[in-house]
Amino acid sequence: MGLVGNRLVVIGAVVAAAVATAWLFEALLSVGEATPFGHTSDGHGVGWLGLGVTLLVFLYPFRKRASLARHWPRGWFRVHMAAGLVGPLLIFLHSGAHYHALVPVLAMVSMVIVVLSGVVGQAVHALSLRALNDRRHALHQQGLSEDEIDAQLHGLASQEEAFRIWQAVHAPLTLTFLVLTVLHVAGALFFAGWS
């Protein structure tokens, strides 16, 4: 198993442990209570916080597209990755193991798929970055200037086939998750109110 395979195993194990911990913590908060934690005002607050953190993932794509420079906004990508893991963990804490309606179940399933596709995307990104760094080194040895190298690498990065295929899958999955989340929130507000 290579570096990327090892990285995926470690990330998968950490994510699984974090999800299990969130569910266990929610179960502990619900012990002896008439209402599961996710259905209390504190549980709803955690759900809203999880949604807010999850929405931070969109700062990266907006920042990347709005940037006039051809530089990759690495710091925003870190925010994207952290929010893409912390927000769903808060949502797991909000939901616990209490799924009683189709829309929340579908929203949760789509969220899990989006997070998993993000982890896969990070692996694809790491492989692409390694290939680009190898190409950078080769172009540097050919005597090209940094601006020429950056221009060529930017073109190569935008044409990376594996990454483009991944984006074609990840973006619609994310949109599906957002639609289901809006439906869940609207339904919860309609049937239960703000409490």
C-alpha cells in the first residue's frame, strides 16, 4: 500500500472514530432524558452550528474562482477540509442514531457520501499534486522562469482528468446534500417550530 493508500486508511479510521464518538456522546446526553438530545433546544443548536460550519466549505470554491491570481488558495482549502469534517461531526452529534423521517435520513446519507467523496478527492488531489511537483522540477531543470512554470502547471492542473472526473461527481453530490438539508430544515421548522 502506497503513501496515498496509507493516508486514506488513517483518515478513514480517524473519521470512523470521530463519528462513533459523536454518536456515543449524543447517546450519553440522551440517557435518562424523555427526549433524545437532537430533539432538544441544545440539540437543535448543535444542528444549526453544524450547518453553519458545514457551509464554511463553500468559502474555498468561491475564493478559488474569485481569485484573479493563478495561485491556489491553500489556506482556504484547509478551512474547506476542516469544515467538511467538523460540520458533519456536529450534525452527527445533533442527529445521534435517531432517524425517524425519510428526508433527514436521505440528508444524512448524502452528507456521508459527500464527506467520503471529499476524502477520496483529497487523495486524488495528493496524487495530482505529486505529479505536478514532479513536472515543476522537470520544467525548472529545463531553465524556465517561475512565471512560465506556474502558467504551464496551472494549465496542466486544470486538465487533470482524474480530478475533473472527481469534481463532476463531488459537485452534484454536494448539491443533492444541500437540497436535502434545506428540505430537512424547512420540514423541521414547519412541523416543530424554532424550539
